[in-house]
Amino acid sequence: MQNPYKAYPVRIDSIDVATEDKSLRTFKFVFLNPEDENKFAYESGQFAELSIPGKGEIPIGIASSPTEKGFVTFTVFRTGLVTNHLHNMKVGDIMGVRGPLGHPYPLKDLEGKNIVIIGAGFAFTTLRSTIVYMLNPENRKRFGKIDVIYGARNPGMILYKDELTAWEQRDDINMHITVDSTDDPSWKYHTGFVPTITEKVAPQADDNTYAIMCGPPMMLKFTKPVLDKLGYKHENIILSLENRMKCGIGICGRCNIGKELICKDGPVFTLAQLKYMPEEDT
Amino acid sequence: MMKIINIDKQKWAGGVESLSKSYRLFGPVKDVDCYNFKELKQGEQPDLSYGNTKLSPKSVVFPPSEAMFTYSLDESNPEHHLLKDVPKDYSPRAVLGMRPCDAKAVSLVRMNFDTPEYRDPYWMDAFEATTFVGLACDDPCATCFCTSTNCGPFNEEGLDVLLVDNGSAYIAKALTEKGEKLLAAGGFADAGDDSPVAAKKAAAEAKITAKIETDKLSEKVIMDLYDAPFWHDIAFSCINCCTCTYTCPTCWCFDIQDENKGCEGVRMRNWDSCMTPLFTMHGSGHNPRDKKHQRVRQRFMHKLKYFLDKYQKGIMCVGCGRCVQQCPVNLDIRTVSKTMNDYVAKS
Amino acid sequence: MDAYITKIKAISERLLKDGTVEAVIGFREGTLPTMSEPCFIKRSDDVKDLVWNANCRINLANYLTNRKEKIAIVAKGCDSRNIVNHIVENKIKRDQLFIIGVPCKGMNDKDTGALQDNCATCTHRNPVIYDELAGDLVEEQTNVDKYADVKKVEAMTPDERWAYFDNLYAACTRCYACRNACPLCYCPTCFVDESKPQWVGKGEDPIDVRTYHFLRAYHCAGRCTDCGSCESACPQNIKVRQLTKKLEKDCAELFGWEAGLTLDKRPPLDTFSIDDPNDFIK
């Protein structure tokens, strides 16, 4: 087996400032060795460790979809030692990507089902990967109705604006974009927190409807009761968790919640599974 | 049918010298007033009169600090920012005189580093290069409680050879092919007789009076134990130092860190501990275990419940007693286990 | 010392029953012959668990930092001086505390059973601050040379000193038990844990080990009461008090200062006076 701690060398191919306040940037990486791209075959929902020799590694959800070939993209929030350094790097710089890690969203189980995707803030990255995958002509007919509820603090913080606008024009996906608040008179979408908008627009659940949720703890906390009201079964609500990680391969022992290691047994869990996992903040 | 060899103690030192020609040797060495496992220098003998060492021999396969990769940050270097493998010495090595509790601990820890999906090359390569020669305990310490952790003073799990002290000689039982190879390399070839062992084993086991109570742990519900009210009381005295985790042979948590000197650097891994406040600190500043009782609960739940449920091979403790002996505030795992074992959730 | 425990229990029970305090910090019986365990008693029924013996060596002032309740604490001489320090440094308020003063003739080493090194040269056996005494005051030692060990090192040549300190810290694994047992070490993020920037490496480089010990000793200068908790906590039996004793001697000689004796003055490294020695300014 190859050394799981060794990253595939990559080159930064492009950097997009993703939000108005420059706190998020989308990085597109190209593998230095073309055969590494095949080794890095991934599915939506997985993450990778972005490895910067001299600084460290960070676990970031993969924003690109496996249907997008030749590169892999990540949207990274600037917050600490490694992310600050990454945000100051230039196109052409060399670093590493290690992965893919973790379990993906169980899209095979979702075939033929209606899916409601609920995301907030910069947790939307792996959801973008999922949406791009499902909308791909080869895959779209495998899934039922798709609704997307995505919220950010204000219009400047919305990620992937151009893509969201393009998806809005499509008739095989229902987009519900919202911001917490705005004083922009030209804002034509919803205004309100994600849980409130979810209550307004999410379809009533049946056995064939699943929800995939990804967002900050507050948003998850207040959206769960809304989904309960709408009748979503807990086995049908899929979440992606996060925790502080180092190795990303279930060996260093840092990221556990109860007996599950978030990097290896997760990060994807159903709400039903979460009931048997300790609430880490108590 | 595994070989039984008789090693006359007069011939032991010479045999160790022969072994040093084909193995790097590690053994217990006296360091001022306590014992620790060290690499034996040329001609140095392991001191087998010891009880047990301060730190466990896990450092032979899992050093406290280990380089994983090196890299150059100098952009004029064509391989800059690429992780380079570090040359390692995985030539055959042997640990002489390991206690059965520490050997069993190595087998338990292996389950973490060697999984169907991932194989940790540093730990596994060191492990596969090592022959473990154990020394049975005739005189367990007052704090040893291995007999209640599915282990014992004469336990064979994890060992390649087990030595039993029989007065003027050691009775050596080769338990694996690696063990046989080592005995041959040491020139230990006299046929032995292991009939005295059973009585010695029984005598040693009878001397162990300390025990840990775990019989009802597997039937408990994780959430009941997690939400139990006794954690605040248990955690009060803990000072969150890393003593228990560093001395424990079954603890394996580590940190990965890059450190640079000028334009060169090394990515290393160092022992880390769930008892430290920053262990679970997120980049955002959120820390799910920023309160002491949460960290203390994590340690004991991991050792006595999560590991038990996940692998179903017993608790993550071999009864070596080091944490009990060395905790500065006497937070005793046996007391905690009994509290957990006896706990009945109010329905 | 047996007489002390009767009084300690009586006082504690009274204080809990009449609501003067919400809890008592003391010791309860340990599971080993040379250990007692610090405990937090909230109910008067549990007062029977309190013990007082020669194993009550760890400094209980360590558990006072930033507490908000009204607490009674069992304090021997050195502990009481650390309580004074805590009050001066705003880690606890005087009116939160009911100090049960316990005159002390010395604690035993947990490995050898003999008198601890710091107790052999102690000149503050009686608590310097208390609300009620659990026993009669004892005679203070007068003919002790507190700095005999320090003078031995001061008499060495530079090469001998280098070898001495090299050897002293050779076995250190940086478990930080010394720091955590010390009541003075209450920084929310210790300098060894800082990452932006990182001051001290995390590996085994002897330079990092020494940096940690030297800087910690300096942070304790003028505040250390020689309670010996650091040495008793060290799992590798390292004589960590060697540096702090030297700095204690320097503070005594340069500033005429002994830590933890008065609530009215701040330690010398916290403040300055015109008369401070300045012969180092050339």
C-alpha cells in the first residue's frame, strides 16, 4: 500500500476570490503527475488534506465534482496558520493534496429519490460537488426532484454566484437562495435565515424524499426541527460533520465523537446515526 | 509444536553479544533511580532485574518524535515543496525483556495502525522488523492488575519468545518463527523443559490482588455513560498533564507538525494527548472539549467503552499500572472503571 | 496530624451546613499508600471523606484559578502563599475564600517515602493567611540553607554547568506535568502552545526542551513559593526546582523579596521602584 501520509504534488492553476470580503478563495489544483489524478478518484462529499510543506495540512471538502476532469477545486476560508498562508499563495505555486478521504454522500442509495439540499455559508462546497454531479446529463435521470436551499449572511458572501444563477434558469432543479439580511434593493431572492426559508419552501416529506444538510452548528440546530415538522425521517436526513483533524485516515485518534472517527467513519452520517453519538458540547 | 529452549544464565550475556551482531537491541536500563527502555550500546546488557519501566517500550515501534518527510522551501531547488521520504533504519531489531502486559499492548495498538483501508508505514515497518522477547513476571507490583484485563504475568500474546526465570537458567518458549530465528542467532540451542512454568504462572497470578472491574461495561449504552453525572466529580483532581497518556502502552494519539530551519524543514509526528486543552481546538476557535471534565470523560470512555465496542477485544488497558503509579493526583482508572461498571442510568 | 483532620472536617461541615461556602477543596483517601487525591466536596454528608496526611503534597491553590463560587480550601504554608499570589494577581477574590489553615511539618516524597526536598528547607510551615486554623502553629525552621543546591551550581565552571543542565533535562518528555501542577501557570494559552507565531518546537530537540524550562522558570520568578508540586508531578523524576530556586535566590538578593507573603505588594517582575538595583546598566 502506498504511504497514506504522502500528498500528491499539485500546482495552483487558478485562484478566485469567492466572496466580497475576500475571506474565501476557490483554488483550482492540477496534479503534477497526471496518473495521480486517477489515483485521486473521488466522490461528492469526500474531503482531502491540503498539504503545504513548511506550514501544515488542513482538511477541506472537495468542491469540484468527479464529472469535472483535469483538476480539483477547493473553497477555503481564511482562519488560521495554514489557511492564511494558502490565501497568500500565487498561481503556479507547488503544494500537496492528500486523499480522497472519508465517506462520500450515499448517492447510490438516493437513486430514484427526491432530494432536498440545504446548505449555509461556506459549508456549501461539497454540496456544490453533489449538485454538479447530479445535474450532469449522464446522471440527472437517475434522481428525482432536486430542491436546493442555500443561505449566506449577505449577497457578498454567496459562493459560486454565476453557477447558482445558471442553475436557477434550469427547469430540472429548484433553487431557493436566501440571505440573512440585505439592504441591496436589487436582491431578488429570499431574505431570511435558512431554517425559516426551509420551512417555507421545502417539500413535505415522504418515504422517497431525502435531505442532505451541511452548515454551521447553529443552522443545523434550528433546521432539524423544521424537517421534523415536515415529516422527514431521521434515516433520510444526511449530514456532514467536521472536527479538528490531523492524519485524516483514522489513525491519530484526534477527531472522534464517541467511537466514530469523523475522518474515517464519517464525515457523512445520517441524523439517525447521530442520535447514538455523544453531543460533544455537553 | 513451538520449541522450548533452556538458556543457562552463564551463557545469556554471550548470547546477547551474538544477537547484537544481527539485531539492534533494546532493553531495560537503569537511569539514576528508575528503569527505561533504551537502545543497548555495543556490549551493554539489558538489566533484567527490573520490575517495570517508567515509560513503556512502545517507543521502540512508536518513537515520541519521528520524522515523516523532509522538504525544501528553496525555490531554486527543483524539488522544492515536494515531500521527500526520510531514510529509515528498519534493520532487524529486538526488544529483550519486555513484560507480557506491554507486549499485549502492542497487539492492541496494531489494530489502529494496520487497518484494511490504511497501513501506517512507520509503525508497521518498525513493528515487522522487531522481535519481541518477553520476560514473565514472578514478582508483580502492588499496582499490577493484568489478570483482570485478559492478560497476565505469563501471557504470551504479542510475544515472539517468552522467557521464564528458572533460577540458574531461563526457560525460553519460542512462540513464532521470528522467535525461533532469534534464539538460533543467539546461539541458544539447548533443549529445554517447560514443566516448571505452570506452577510459577499460578504463583505469580495469585500474587496479583489489584483488579479492574469491567464485566458489565459492554452491555452499557454509550449515551448513558456519557451523560452520567459522575464525570465532574471524577475530573476535579485532574491537572491535564500528559503523564497517563505518555506512560500508557496502549495510548497512540499523535500530532503532525511541520518545523523549519531556514529553507529546510521536516514534517514530524509527535506523541500527543487527549488530556491537553488544545487537542480538539478548531481553526474557528470552537473547542468541543474545552472543559476539563469533557477531556477526562473522553479518556476513560475511549479506554473502557469506545474501544471495547469498536473492536470487541476487551478494554484498551493491559493492567500495567503505570498511570496508577504515576498520576500526580492519584486519578485511578480502576476507581473510574468501577464507577462506570456499577452505573445504572435512571430511566 | 490526626488531630488536624478532626478539626478540618468539623470546620468544613459547619461551613457547608450554614451556607458560608458552596464547596470545600481538600484531599480524600488515595488508592496507593503514598497518595491522596484532591477532591471537591459540595455536600456536608461527604465531609467524612476528607483526609489529612503526609501525602497531601500537591498544591491545592492550583484548583482555585478563576473559580466563581465561595469556596473553603485546606491550605498548608506554601499553599497559603500561593493563595496570596492568586489574590494579588486577580485569579480569585479574597472574599470568596474561607481558608482553613494547616500548619505543616513536611510532606513525603511519593516514591521514596522520605521527606520531600523542598520541605527539608521550608521556612514557612505555618499558613501566612487563614480564616481558621486546624491546629496550633508550629515552630518555623531557622537554621536551614535554602539555597545550598543553587550555590553548588553557582560554584561550577561554565562547562560543568552546561553539562549539569544538559543532563538535568535529558529525560524530559514535555508532558507538562510540572506546568500543570503549578498554581502559577494559569495562562489560557501557554507560550509553548502558541502557533501564530510558534515560539517553541514540539519535537525532541534539546533546545526546545531547555527553552521551555528556562522560560517557565522566568515566568515564575518572584512568584514561586517552592511548594514542590512540579517535582512531585514529574513522571521522570527530574529535579525541576533547580532553576526556580536560583531565581528565588536572585529575587531575595536583588529585591529583598519573598513570594506570597503580603497582599499589599506586587511581585518584583510586575512592578518597579526607583531603588531597584541597576548596576547592570553600564
